[in-house]
Amino acid sequence: MKNLHIIIIVMLLCFGCKSPEARMPESVQSGSFLKESAERNKKLNEKEKNLIQSIIKNNPDKNYIASESGFWYYYNTKVESDTIQPEFGDILDFDYNISDINGNEIYDVENRTYVMDKQELFTGLREGLKLMKPEESVTFIFPSQKAYGYYGDDKKIGTNIPLICEVTLNTITQEND
């Protein structure tokens, strides 16, 4: 009887504690979703680039500059003197308006205060402000990936919308002032 109990305990330990085997996947993904997504993005970027290039071509009186960050801009008012530009932590006061690529106004904001790189601001505008000096006015054309991208702003700007943004940088208060 004692041997029977030992055999039962050994059997329970051997067979009762067996860990479950991993399930094998029923189908193998080929990465086609990622490939299709990348292809869609390439087509979208090319379409937006062509649209922006046609705007530039149709406005030969504007001296458009291609930024290293992937957007275009021209100066409405340029400050030629050597002065400060925004750096990390500086407090900026600026006015801006945002329009869609057809010129339909979406937002018009005056006296916006922004702490450079310490607060949320869409990528293109943040990078554009870094190029500016106080009292300059610049018009930017941002492809959607430099604006609000796939998600929009959950208010007035939808999915994949390129934007035109006119910005006037009023003042820069340096962080150490």
C-alpha cells in the first residue's frame, strides 16, 4: 500500500506538472501589411510633394526655401541684422494662422506663448520657429507628416492634411534672462 502511494505521487509529479506546450501559429504573416503601408505613405508623400511644388511654381514672386527638415518657406518680413534665434527653453511669443493647402483658414491665433522644445507643438511649426528671429514673418508649407499627420488634431484638421502656416515671431525671452 505504501508503495502504491509513492507510485501515485511520482506519477502526479511527472504527469500533473507538465507545462503546456506552445501553440504553433496557424498562419505565417509575410509582412505584407507593413509593405502596403510603406507603399501608401510613399504615394501620399509624392502626391503632397507634387502639390506643394505646383504651389511654388504658381507663385514665382515668392522666394521659397526648402528646409533640411522637409518643408518649404518664404519670408514675408526678414530681419537682416544679426540677432537671436530660439533655443531650448526660450519663451516665444508669436502669432500664427493655419490654412489648408487651398488657402481656407483653419486657425488664427494671436499672442501664443510657447517654451521652445518644452511644450507640445506640431513638428513643422516647432522646427520652423527655430529658423526665425524676433519681428520676422514667415509663411511655411508643411506636408502632412510635418503637420498633424495621420491623426489630425481631433478638431478642425483631418487626416493627412498638408498645411500653410503664416507665423510672426514677436519676441524671444531667453531662458537665462
